[in-house]
Amino acid sequence: MIGLDCAHCDNKKCYDGKDCTKLRSDIEKKYKAIDIKSMKASARIEAQYYMKKTRLEELIIYAKEMGYNKLGVAFCVGLAEEAKILDQILSKNFEMHSVCCKVCGIDKSTFKLKRLHPEKEIDATCNPLGQAEVLNKEGTELNIILGLCIGHDTLFTKYSKAPVSTIAVKDRVLAHNPLGAIYSNYYLEKVFQMERENEKRI
């Protein structure tokens, strides 16, 4: 075990080149050519557009730099309108393929899942494996997650043959902004019983 606890490190001297892990040489060898290509694209975007471009704009630039032509969007049915707009924007530069979370219409009873709508005869489950399989068959080169449920996003990422990036995560309580729970001192105190260090509560 390495025993790192980076979240509580006050120095972050790795930013200046310190290797606390003694793994640097081994890790450097693990990067393949396609990984380095991705790192170069990311570094160029950061250096040229830091604090200048939105994540959506960065996504477009990144996909172009990587030479991707076919993009996939795996979206939550609750964000169908956002998915439509995202597809319209991206289709100006890429061949787009999109797949809804309810694809295949599998009833939750098939896997004995808890039903959100017990009054309905069919309560279709989200189907992250199905989403991944559809986009795999389309031969997408980069897949984008738009608001998939917790757990479903991990399964989609696991089974996607193409690399995956997230444009938005689902958080219905905080308008799909999960960090709002961390930025709100009130929320930290009331829900997680803690206060931000060295900062006055508001």
C-alpha cells in the first residue's frame, strides 16, 4: 500500500515535481501513444483556453484534436431536451449517435428492481449496458455521458468500447451541480454536520 492522503495534504508539492509515490518511472512507462495524444490535446486546451472556454466548447476542440469523427451521447430520458440541443450543436462538426437510458424498454421486474412507478404496468429500467452496446455497434470513437444516474454511469463507462467523457452528471436537487453541496456552507452543516475550515458560515 502507498498510504497517500492527497485530499488532506496542505502542500501539494507534486505540483512542483515532487514524487511522493516512488512510482513515477513505472507510471510514465504505462502511457501508450494514444494516451499521450490525449494528454497533449488536453494540455493544449488548458494552455490556450484556460478560463476562456466552456466545457462544451472544450469538448468540441478536444474531439477535433483527437481526430474523432463519430461521437455518441448516452443520456437520461429526463434530459431529453438537453440531449437534443447537445446533438444539434455537436452534429455541426461530428457524425452523431445518441441513445436514451430507457433503450430496449426492459421492465424493472425482469431484474427484480425497485419500481419508481408501481402503478404502471411496465416501469422500464435504465439500461446502461444497452446504451453502451448500441454505441459500440455504431462504432463511436468518443462517448459522452449526459445525466446518467449514479451507478448507471459507472456501468456505461465499464462497457463502452470508446473512451467516455461526462458533460453533465445528474443531481436533481441541485440543478445538476453536485458541487453545490460542497460550496454551500448551510448544506454542509445541515446535511453533513460539518463546516468549511477557515471560512465564516453564510
